[in-house]
Amino acid sequence: MPVVFATATPAHATDTTPDTRATTTAPARGADPAPDAQAAYLADRLRESPVHVTDQLPRELPPSTAPDFARLAKKTGVPTYVLVLPMMSSTEGDQLLGAVHDRLGRDGLYVLIEGTAVARATAYGVRAPAEAAVTVTVYELAYDAGALASFERFVEVIAQGEKKAAARAEAARERYGDDEPAEMYIGPSDRQNQSFLTGILLTGVPLSILLLAAYARRGRTGKPALRLIVPGVALLSAAAIALTAPVVFDETRSSAARPPTPAEMSARVERVAAGLKQDPVYADPESPRVLDARQLDRLHERIRDFRRSDGGGPVYVSLVPQTPESEAAGDADLFAAAVHAKVGEDGVYVVADPDDGTIDVLNHGLRLDSSHLSFDLPDSLTLGDGRADEADDHLLGERLDRLMTFLDETPRTDRPRGPSAGEPRRRPRSDRARSRWSTGPGGCARRRSPVPESFDRMPITAPTAPSTSYLRRTAYNELIALSAEFDPEDHARDRERLDTALLLVDGDPGRARRPGVDPTTLVAVIVLARAGRAALTGRPSKLCCGVNPLHGPAEHRHHVRVTADGNRRRLLPVCAPCHDVAVAEPGGIPGRLLKLPGPALGNTRLPYYDITDSPLTAVPDGVGRLVDRVRGAAGVH
């Protein structure tokens, strides 16, 4: 169950209420409707088939599931059109269904499935209880049920008619408003626990029998037959445990996802590469357009100029979302490497995510200083800032223009460089950090775990007013890194920190990168994941920096000034750099405080510890108190 602080939203409904997720009439559209190009593309797909399954979610929903959705859609009793797409914002989804209907020009029930569940449905010219059906799927199903199960339940409610559907929706709200249904699939931590318990029983029970029998015979003259029976009993007990364990622990799947084929895993990479061979800027047709015509022309002009410059070369820009369910599991570097392999030409490969606004840059074979590209790109360019977070287009046109200026000014080298030449942060991955997938011949055969910031650099690089994009990316990277490094036989406290961090994102690291998780929760995830990672790398600490928790571990507490005006002080844990500032320049501490948007305060930011009903209020008291705060809010003891 996800952890909810100060919200009335049902736990398993994440941050979106059912009434805003579905409407039975066409949603009102403002002056900035869903882009015509996106709607036209999707309408063309529905004209070919009433069900369109994206190629961008092969890990969760491979395109081969389309016939299953089509079979279910026929049971609604009305013409039904289904779009299965990556997750998007609420506004984009509402506008998109209306725009697609206008383009297609056919009445019917339009359903939008985002990632793993039915997200929105609208009836045009037909009678169908769309809102009630979506409400039932939100409340009745566990979060891990999967998109097919969600759509099947949706269709079931539609077929019941308006009166019965409305009653069922109200009953679902009452029954599951405070407690969601049990998970349908076992998670990685639970599976590790089961394996650990089975191993203990397999060795412990037979050994206990042998030891007890030896103790009972001590000082006595036992019958020879008994000496043969006891080992046999021990052996039989081990066999019984081995045979019954699969019956007791009978969960054979970890998710509802169907294994994709190699062709499905490489489909999007091939699509993007084919597009880049025709045009150096590829905009994903399934996503909202984030560059207008003027910005696109400007970007093309800058790319041509860079190609002709001394030491320059081709630049390929992919405006494509990067999700945990994609072929690269959200790793933009890996996606860029796979696209480079398919395009077959060296250059600078840029991946700009139209969903979260992040920009990743990799140099493949040009005479550019890769260290400069890795370490000197400003966060405001790669991750965005407050203005970018508030803009629908994440200001990607403006930021890509700044990126081209940065490339123009990047130092040239004597020899061509690759992405690994100047990136010391890229470290070898252990086998357990690799997931099994292939992009086909010429592609990248293994996924690499994102490499988070080193502990020594955290106090230097951590922002004091981080953007939501920065927090999403950092939380995701930290969770993936800790999960990859974690050994189930490590100390229980390390497991507790990992499990608590996962609790905040519903057990799914990918949720940290999606809309709906507030900044305070993301920071809590980062703090817990870093505390666990610090312990695993030989730097255990019960404290994290209380001036800015993004600075990482702290060693002791210090009275520090927390206001620029006056002399208000507070006892906080401090990292080494913050301790030095507190001693040498006490007035510099207020400028180092982490400040986050407060609830209902718009753009106003507060010191993180002053945001009420937030898990971060426990941070100054130590990581252990944060763990207790999160687990207590979730009802886990």
C-alpha cells in the first residue's frame, strides 16, 4: 500500500480521484488543445484497428497484447476504441480523447489506458457508464493487477448498464476507500524472503533433528536401528520441505506483464533510428508536441551550423519518453546507445523526454570533451528548473537551443571520443544489477543501472531548490542503484531502509519518475535509498544532513543559524561542508537549506522541516525516525 500523508485520496488511486479520471461527456478543452499531429496520428491508428497498443511499453504491455484488448472491447455492446499509451498528465489525457474523436469522426466509447491501468474513458454519441466503470477499476483492483485485468473489469462494469454500474462504483468506494485490495503478485523483496526462509528450513530442521537425537542418546546405549532411523527422518524432513515449499509459496509470477519478444523489444529503437536517418530531430508521434514550428526550424538551423563547425558533426535529437516499462527501462543513455547502433553514424545523441522534460546527451565518436559534457552541463539545462516544471512543454525548445550553444563551446579533442571516455561515474555492473533484454543485432545487450552521485560530490552538486524533474530522476536512480547493490543476506537495517523507500513508491521504483509523487515524498525516498547505499558501501550513518538532506550522510549535530534575519538557531545533523560553513560563516547556512514547495502555496518554498504532515519532519531526528514515520503512516510495524 502506498504511503499517503495528509490526503483524502484512496491509497491505491495514487494522486488522481476517479471523478477527474473519467467523464461520460466530452471534456472541455481550453485554448491549448492536444496537438493536432498527435491526435491525427492516433486517429489514423484507430482507423486501421479499434485498438492501438504502443511499442513504448514492451516490458509491461507488448504490442502482441492488442488482440486480447480487441476481444474484450467487443463485449461492451457499443463501438469501442482503445488507446494504450505511456502515462501522461491528466490534462493531456482529457484533451487527447476529445481530439482523437474529432479526428476519427466516429461515435463510440473511447478508452485511454496509461501504462498499467484504465485511466480515462469518454462516451461520444453512445450510452455507457464510463465514469462508474473507471471508478470500479480504480477501487476494486490492486495496483499491480495490470492493464488487461483493469480493462477486463472495466468492460464487465460497462456491460452491466448504468444503474448497476453506478451502484457498484459506490459500493467499491465504501469498501475500498481506506484499504485497497491485496496485491496480486509477489514482489522481489517477498520472493527473497521466501527463498531465505526455505533455505533456513532446509538446513535448520534436519540439523535440529540430528542434534536433538545425538543429545538424547548421550550417555545411553541406543539401539543400532535408531542410529539409522534418525538420519532417515532428517532426510525425509528436508525432502518434505523441498516438496511443500512450492505449494506454500505458489506465486510463480512477479507481475501481470507478458514476456516480450526480441522484435517487440527493439521495435521502438528501430522506429526512432529510421526517423533520424530522414531528419535529425525525431518527435515521437504518440506524445504531445513540445516544439513549435519556429523552435523546430531554429533547432534544425543550429544542428546544421554545428555539423559544419570545426570539430563538430551530426547531432541527433530524439524527443521520446523514457519510462521504466520501455525497452531500456528508462535508461536514456542506453536508449541513445541502441539508437546510435541502428543509425550507424557517429555524432551527438540527445534524448529529450517530452513527459518529464529531462535531457540526456551522449557523444559517440566526435572530437568533443566528454568530461565536459558529463560534468559541466547545468542542471537547469538537463533537468529543468521551476519555470520548466510549470510549463506544459518543459521549455524544451529554449533548453535545446541552450544545449546547442553549450555544444558549440565544448572543448575539442585531438581524437574522437565516445560516451565512456570521460565518464568516470560509469562503473562496472555486477550480474545482479543487469536485467535480461536485447535490442537485437547491433544493439545494446544489457541494461546498466543508473549511477547515482558519489557521496563526496553530493554536498557540492545538490540543489537547494530542486525542480520536480531533478527529484524524480534522482529518486529513481537511487532506488535502482540500491536495489542492484543490495544482497538479501546483508544486515536487516539495510533491508529495512530499502523496503521503506519502496513503500513510498508503492513498491515500484518507476513510480518515482511519474507525475503524482510530491516533492517531499521524493526527497524521503532519496534519503532512505542513500542511507541504505551508504551502509552497503562501508559508510553507515544514522544521520543525514539536516541542512539539506540531499547532501547525504552526516556524522554529528551542530547548532546552526536557520534564518537570514535574526539569530534563530536549530540543532541539526550536518555534513562536513555544512559544518565548516556553520563554524566559519554562520550566516551562510540559511542559503544552504533545502526548500520545497509547500502544500497549497503555489511557488512559495519553505524549509523542508517546516512542511507539516510531511515525512521529512522526522529527518532532523535521524534516519531511523524517518523509517518509523513512513512505516507508521503506512500502518506497517
